[in-house]
Amino acid sequence: MMNNDYQIFDTQHWERREIYEHFSQLKLPHYSVAANIDVTHLLRFKRENNCSFYLSLVYLVTEAMNGIENFRLRVKDGQVVLYDKIHTNFTHKRPEEEVFRFYTGALEGTLREYVEATSAAIAQQTTLFGGMGDIENVVYSTCIPNLDTTAICNPGMENPDDAIPRVNWGKYVLREGRWQLNMTICANHRFIDGYHIGLFFQQLQTLIDELE
């Protein structure tokens, strides 16, 4: 069962209240940061467990964000709320098709369990949107697997209350004996600073490197 629980967040006594208020005056408070991550251990995990690299990274990205409070903040009915947990929302495409679909799935179980259950679910999807429906306690993930990207921007960021992070990546490439992948994260500066994005990349790299 997907956890959609949240609590009202106290912005008045927030240590970064002035930053929040400053960026709340902007019509477009969103910004993007791109960086490379080392996915060598993730590729090894993929081979040894015969599982989807893409879905594994979707899981790990969402897991990393769950460990940082700012990524779980949203605006709901005019109030800032803190969700207990955020889940996965991603695009996917079958090899024989040119069009893609969206899927929302609960971040549940181990990495292997999530990939197995989600792979089965998206294989049966026939509609544009599938899974748990339109919820806000998610992170949007997508990739361009045939392109070595340096940065990716996102559509649909006109609402200053939109606090759902977007994460995009390209294909992994071999550099100096290590497999690397460029990843872009788009965030709302009302809630997320460069400091938190740095923490996210560090946490994601740790989760990848500690895969067994």
C-alpha cells in the first residue's frame, strides 16, 4: 500500500525561512543542476541479477531523495506539507514502440523486489498513464538511453508551487575505466538549495557503491 501520509510543515520557524520567502516571490523558482555519477557498480548489479538498469536507477534515485527532508516537501491546498515518503514516477517505452508511457509505482520492498514487480506491471500497461495515478509525493524520472547528455531541461514548470523534483539522465559511457552517466536534477529553489542537491548526489553515489 502506497504511503501518502503528510504533516503540515512549519515554515515560520524554518532555518531557511528567508530563503523560502525570497524565492516564493519569483514566478519561476525552478533551476537545474547536472553532474556525472559513477554507475560501474550498478552495471555489475544489473548483470549479476539480470534486472533492469533503468528501473534500478529509478528506485535508487527515489530512495536517495527520501533520505533528505527537503525533497519530500510539497504545497498542498496553499500550505507547505512534509510527506512521510515519496514514490516513483517514470517514463518507459517498449523496444518495438516509438511512443512512451508514464507509470507511478510505490517505492516498496528491496531493489530486486521493486524491479521485479514494476517490470511485470509496466509490461501489461496499455494506457498512457499507469500505476497509482496522479499524486504529488513522487519524483519524476526519465532518460534518453541513446544519447550521452550533458544537461536536460523539463517542460511544465510554470507553477511556482510545483515542488516535484525532476531527474533526467542519458546513456552510460566508459571514461578512464569507469562507467559514468550524466544526470540532471530540476528542483524548486523555494524548498531545495544547491546544498541539498549535493547531498542527493552523494547519497545516490553511496547507494550505488554499496550494492551487493
